[in-house]
Amino acid sequence: MRSLVDDRLSVLRFASWRIVQIGVAAAVAWLIATRLVGHYEPFFAPIAVVLVLGLAIEQRGRRAYEVALGVAIGIAVADLIVLVVGTGTWQLMLVIGLAMSAAILSGGGVLLVNQAAISAVLVATLPAPDLAESTHRFVDALIGGGVALAANAITPVDPVRLVRRYLEPLLSRLSGTLVDIADALDHHSHEEIVAALERARELDPAVREMKIAVEAGQETISLAPTRRRKRGRVDQLAAAAEPIDLMIRNTRVLARGCQRAIDLDEHIPPVVSDSIRDLATAVARLDQHLGGSPARSATRESALRAAAKATAALKETSNLSVSVIVGQIRSGATDLLLSLGMSSDDALKEVRNAREKLGL
């Protein structure tokens, strides 16, 4: 129960900036529409702000422009049709069809088209406006969308913090999964290795979320001048994302190889599970390195130690199952070195020479 409360508080802390941003931007849009433009109860100004900034933070960037344009198109089309033919069932169908058609003709994607339809429905189900009110609604939507886009550019999310929010728990789970695989080998337990394999498979959604966050971080850097000083850190995290994805895929193959060895009752030298634990340590240190701590050398050392120990295991046995496991450990070590920014050639060379270099 306490863990659940802590998780919810963590989510709230992360979202607190977004909540304040939306509230302030909505109030600013309302003030502009009422005080500067002189509209009475400009409902669509704050609504447009909430719709644009209400996107998940990792979905912001260019998607915010699509939503803002979709809101404006939907309101303009709906008000025009309602002025001409009034409201009703068949009018609602007509409004939705024309709003979506206009959005498609504007070159928008699915998000823009859907937002145009939603805004059109909202307008078409309200009392029919007169000509002045109809114009006001469209202008209010433009005001709200403009304020939201300005807020998104002037006070954007911290792109490094955004990526780290998804990357840190992913690496923590990956490290824990590797430890579980090593424990299953030590205990020669079918149940434990099956559970570890399932945990490895469960990492896929987190990988997708991490990649979306990386893309959003890069978009923030390109669209928000106030965050461009963080380009170097974002580029570092983006460069590490693909090797981390490969590392997770290799971990699944590693778990399947270990399951096969256990099920066949193969002899697995103890040094194999030790090397997998070194791999887990390297993942934890990679997380520290990507978080800004001086852990690059420690990550490299743990990854190479894992590769060296795994290679040494081949001296104790020649069975195929162990060879497969060793190959995956070495692949995982290579992925970790790539995550540090090494070239593919250098990473392969380091892993190939790891045993000789460490004297194992």
C-alpha cells in the first residue's frame, strides 16, 4: 500500500509542472480573450489550451500544432454549418463529416483529424450561435491554441528529465532481470528461469515508452530555444537508446538459452552465472552514467569482466547450450559498450580481447 502511495506521489510530482503550466496558460488565454479582445465568456479559449497542453508530455512537440489546428478547423466548420442549417441529428453527421474532410485536406494526420471532429461535435451540440458569436468562437480557439503553443515553447518540459523518467526504471528492471536469470542458473530451477524470461518479455512496453520519450526530448530541443543548451545530454541518451533495446532483446534470448540448458540438465559452470551478475552490475552502472554520475569506466569494466568470465567458461565445458549462453553474454557486453558511445568496431574489439586484458 505504501509503495502504491509513493508511486502516485512520484507521478504527481512529475506532473505538477504540467498542471501549473496548463492552469496558468488557460487563465492567460481567458484574460486575452476577455480583456484585450473583449469577448464575453470565451469558453473555447481555455478549452483549446487544455486540449493542446493536455497531451501527454511525451506526445507534445509537433503534435501540439496538430491539435491546435484541429480545434480551429473543427470550430470553424461546425459554426459555419450550424449557422446555415441549424442543429440536429443529420446536421451533426454533416458537421462531423465536413470537419474531418477539411482536416484531411489540410494535410493533417490522425490526431488533427480526430481533434477537428471532437471540436466540431462540441460546437454542434451547443445552442446555435449568431454570426458574431460564431466568429468569436473561432477567434477564441485561435487565442487558446496560440497561448498553448507559446507556453509549450517558452516553458517546455526538461527533455533530460523526461527521458530519464522512462529510462531509469527500464534499466533497473533489466538489471534485476539479469540477476534473476543468474539465480535461476545457480538453483537450476525451471520455475525461476521461466519467471525471469517472462519478466524479460514484459520489458517491451517500457522500451517503446522510452523511445517515445527520447523522440519527444529531441523534438523539445528543436522546438524550444530555452532547452537547446541540453542538446548534448539528450543526444547522449538518444544514442544509448538503440543499444539498450538490443541489450533487452539479447536478454530474452539469454533467458531462453538458460531455460534450455536447465531443462536439458546441462552442466553449467558457476562462472556463467557470475558473468551474468557482472552484466547486471554493468547495467546498473550504465544507469548511473546516463544519469550524470562519473560511472563510465565502471560500466565498461563490469561489461568487459562479464565477457571475460563468460569466455573463460568455455574452457570448462564444450556443450552447445553453454556456448549459446556465452555468446549472448558477450553480445550483451557489446551492447553496453555501444551504449557508452563506443563505435561498433571498438566495442567488438574490446569484448574480443577482454579475457586477455583482465587476465582471466
